[in-house]
Amino acid sequence: MAVSLVAGAGMTACAVLQQVARAQQDRHVLLRISYWTRDVPVPDRTGQWVRVVEDVLRQPSFGAHESWEAAQLACSLAQTAHPGGQLRPAGNDWG
């Protein structure tokens, strides 16, 4: 429930969701975070967004029980790095 509330804050939720993703093993919580990450439009994704995705993917319980979702997140990372099949433009806000 808390993840849903925080996720409603958009990109400002990144820092909180990153902490939750690192600390949480519950796959249902991680699944809700993965839904949030995929809902963020590609142009709005930042380096912090990438770290949230990586933290979710690092959790063994997520990959073991949510392999389809894990593949979707990996695809989201690729789309972020190569929007429209092109390299992300210079001067992006990944930090």
C-alpha cells in the first residue's frame, strides 16, 4: 500500500522507492515498484530511475518468481538507453 502511495508522486518518488527496493525482499512490493518504473515515460527517466530498476532486478526473489516482469524491466532499461533505437542524446540528466 505504501509503495502505491509513494509511486503516485511520480519521479519525486525515486529516492524513496530506491530505498524500498534495496531493503525489500517481498516480490509483491518489488512488483509494484516495477509497475511504477515502467509507467515513467522514457524522456523523464533519470540515472536514479535506472538505479531503482537495477535494485529491483538484483533481488533474487523478484527474478525467481517474476521472470516475465524481470524481462520487461530489462527491456525498459534498453529502451531508456536507446530510445527509438538510437543512443540517448548527450546532455541527458543521468547523474
